[in-house]
Amino acid sequence: MPINEAKAMLSASAQAEAEKARLAVQDTFLAPEAMRLNVRGMGVGVKWKNGEPTGEPALVVLVSQKLERSQLSRADLIPAKLGDMQTDVLAIGEVFAGNAEEAGVQTLTRRIRPAEGGYSVGHFRITAGTMATAVYDLLPGATVSPPAHGLGIPPRFYILSNNHVLANSNDASLGDPILQPGVFDGGTLPADLIARLSRFVPITFEPPVPRAQHRNLVDAAIAEGQFHDLDREIYWNGYVQGWQPRSKTLVGQRVKKTGRTTNMTTGRITVLGATIDVNFGGGRVARFIDQIVTTNISAPGDSGSLVLSERGNLALGLLFAGSSVATIVNHFEHVRSLLRIEVAEGVG
Amino acid sequence: MTEETLQVLIDKHTPRLLALPNVVGVGRGEEQGRAVVVVLVSRKLPLAALQPHERVPKDLEGVPVRVREVGSVQAQ
């Protein structure tokens, strides 16, 4: 039997009412530390009853899979109401499996020229990561504090990404080939060579150095390519307008990124000034200081993505690690000063 | 308390906090407009499962501490 189409849509006023309710409860309901089992998100929609739309507004809780009440602990049940609004539950499956280096149907794994931010890239001995954007050397007169763009002719152009993407976690030699797409995504030498490793900030690892002595600030590297092969546009997020100083980055700020695995995602900064231990595989751990922690906006393969302010397209960080609930980001200010690179003409 | 003073306070206690079981990170956060210290753990355990000296303190010199479970943090 066909459904009543009219009742599957919300009136503008019902939509506004539901949006208001969503804004009131969403931050609490989707707070990573308080997320109920299987909950992946929430939205606004129509309440369905017995397989029929009711036309009434509801907060739609998105879950990976629906479970019987008896299989859930009391704390994990979705309440019938959130705030003053009734809820509905919609199963969306696991959108991106946590441990997948594997390409999903919609990933930025293809060959593209000129290459742009968000696409697969990598050192010839690694799997694949993400190109943040294209950058150039700091120009004469550029300063970090107060931040200022220099003037002049950039002598070289580079792909920006992580050390563990472009420099194989310190194990590469300068001049090593960088492929677009990365090896895992079918990139081969010499057909897909796009750049050669130019500079990287070495990461201190345990072993051999005890992590209490680590002062890692960034996981960052650049590889030089040809101007006609590199575009600083970021797929779906457009052109970077400048960069945001560390002092202007605030807890609660909304951010976005485009990456090879999870495409365009948006999130929120939850912790600043974080010291955090990151596992690099093979038993190697590195402790990073002064990091940005955001809600989960990434999965393996997104390393190297440029994290932007949601409004204004200012570079504020370089994504390099994460877990199933959080993403870890270097301050762009540190990336810029340690690699001595510039991303765009503006300062936010 | 300014951001800088809070960070100095956090940095002072960070080595000790990172030595506790399951603690993988420490930073500053915000809760209803109020500054808090955030301790990131790979796994939250009930207090009873931890020895008194293994527990994350409730506050650092008066600044409330929040424990947040982040699982295992991997380079991506």
C-alpha cells in the first residue's frame, strides 16, 4: 500500500519547531562521552508509526542498527521524548567501518590532475593518506607572531600532508617519490608520480625515546610538485582563504575537512592544549603536545586532511590521528612555522 | 582563570596523569562555559576497579576534571 505522501513531509512551522528542539538537545544527546550504544547521529524528520508517516515532527535518532529493548541496557535506550519533542529511530548502518583502509564506494581515491586537497596521496612505501592542500614557501617578510603574509614570488610549490603519509614516519629519504593516488588506491610508479619529498618534521617515537621526553607538535611533511599539477582548492570545501592563529581557536568551534576516506565531514572542537599518546602501529607510540581534539570527523586514510573553520575557510589544523569517537589535529600555526610554508594570503 | 594559567596548571599535572592506567591524553575543555580539565582515557573503568592511587583526581587545584573515553588513538 502506498504511503500518504503528504504525511511524509513536514510543514515549515513543524520543521522549525523540530529544528529548535534539535538544537536544544543535540549537543547533550550526541556528546561523545554520553552517546548511547549504536547512536551515530540525529536529525529532524517525520514521526512514523506502524509503518506509516504521521506528518508530525520528530527528532530522528540515527543508529547503526536497531536492537530489541531487551538487548539494550536502560541507559542505552532512546527516550520517547528528547526535550519536548517526540523521537523516532532510524537505522543507517555503519557508514564507515573504523578499521577500513579499504576504499568505500564514495572515496576520493582516483587519479586527478591537477591534484587538489582531499584526494588520496602517499609515499611509495605506504598505503594511502590525504593531500591537505597545495602550499608554497614562506615569502620574504612573512612572520608567525604577529602573523603576516610576505610579499614576493614563491620559488616552489608543494603538497602538504602528514610525515607518516609523505615521509613514511621518518623512514623516507628526501627526494622519495610521492604518488597520487597512493599505492593502496592503485597508484604506481612512474605513471602516478606527482611530487618528491622535500621536508618533514621528524617525529620522536617510543621506542627508542621514552614518551615522557617527547615534545612532538606536528605530524607534517611537504613534497614538491609542479605548479600545473597542484591546486590548492579543496574538493567540496573550496579555496583556503588564510589560516587561523592558535590564539583564535576556541573550544566549541565548528570545523570541517575533506579527506580520502570519509569525504566531507564537519565537527566541533572538544579539547584544546591536549597532550596525547598516539599509536603509529608496529608498537610505536608518539606523545604529542598542544593538540586539538575534535568530535570524530575521520577514519584511516583521512590523515593529512586540512581542517578548516566551518565559516570563512581558514586553515586551522592538520588532521593526523583519531579513534572511533575523536579526531586529533595539529595546530596549523605550528605546521606553518615548523615547515616554513604558506597556505594562502589571509590571516584570520 | 586565563587560558594560559589553566594550561600551565594542566602541563604541571600532565606527566602524573599520563602515568595512570588507561590515560592517553590531557587537555583543556569547556563545560557550560566553565573551563575544565579533560582527561582522555582509552577505557573508562568503574572506580572500584582501580586502586586509590590509580584514580583520576576529581579536580586539579580546584579546576574540575572530566574523564572522557576516546578508545585507542591511532595515526590514520
